[in-house]
Amino acid sequence: MSTELPEPAAPPPTGAGGFSPAPTRRTFIATSTVVGGAVVAGSVVGGTSLIGGEEAAAAERPPSSRVSLTVNGTRRSLTVDNRTSLLDLLREHLGLTGSKKGCNAGACGACTVLVDGHRVNACLTLAVRLEGAEVTTIEGLAEGDQLHPLQQAFIDEDAFQCGYCTPGQIVSGVGCIQEGHTGSPEEIREWMSGNICRCGCYVKIVRAVEQTAGRK
């Protein structure tokens, strides 16, 4: 039996007079990846980017709008992020920190303010939707050193303990009186049920609203 191995097949000619075989799919993908990466790396190293700097910055900035509204009798105009709530506009942009951020979900009433005379939860109200509106906060109820009657009634009736919910309670009470929902303690409790007092001063709060509404 012969033990000689067969001669290996000669490789195809690749010289000047020969030809290269067609690239395989794997070779083509590998080559494209290397070339593409080199182009991108060269762009970054060379100080250029595929997206202009100004366009990138514009894409990162959130959309904003100009809004003008009257707050406690003073006309205010400012540019804010379109997602800014009325509560954040009052507290962060105008420095009116009387309105409190309690739950930030419209469930406790600590942020209650009046918009065009109606009670709203400032944490759920977008500032950009209030163009031309009139907003009244707890800071706008008193006239100088003269307290609003309901503010005085809260003191007379000792209608607060920690005081965190008190600004929202008072503003809500003013709205409740203006709306005419003070016919009975039960009616007052119903129409102020969105304002939570964690200290449980509800009986005295109702008495203060009654006192201000002229009910003894």
C-alpha cells in the first residue's frame, strides 16, 4: 500500500496576470464594519460631528413658552418650560412659597390657589395654559398688615397645628365662601373635602369658615 500523500491543490493565481476570488458575505461585512468605524473615528478625532453642535443643543433643550398672567394683582411675564406647573412657577420662579407642595398629585389640597376666582390644585395646572389669567395665592389675601377675615378666623378658632396645609385650607375656604357653599357645616365639609389636614383640625376649620361667612 502506498503511503504517499496526495499533492495539495495549487492556490488560484493572484499575481498580476491572475484574478482574486469574489469576496464572501462574511468578508464583505467585516470589511464594511472596519471602514465605517474608521470614518466615524476620523470624524470624531478631527473635531467634527455628524450632528451640528447647535442642532444637538436645540434637541436637548425642552420646549418653552412665554406666559403672562396676573399674580396677586401684579402682572408677571416670564418664559417657562412647557411642563412647568403653576405651583412650581409660583414657588420656583416668583418666590411665592406660601402655596405648599404636599402630594404633588392633586390629592391633598395644600397647593390650592384661586384662578379667575375658582379653586384649583396648582400642582396639576400647567402654567402655560394660564395666559391672561388672574391668580390669587395665600400671599395675596391680606391687605398690608390687615389680614383677610378668614385668616383672622383661623387664628380666632385655633384652626391649625403644624400649619402646612393652612394656606391651602384658607384659600379653599375663601373660594368656598365665594361660591356660596356655606349653608351648613356638612356643606362646608363636603365642598372642602379635597383639602386634607393631617393634624385633624377639621372641626375648627369648619368653624372658621362659618365665622367668616357670617354664621355663628
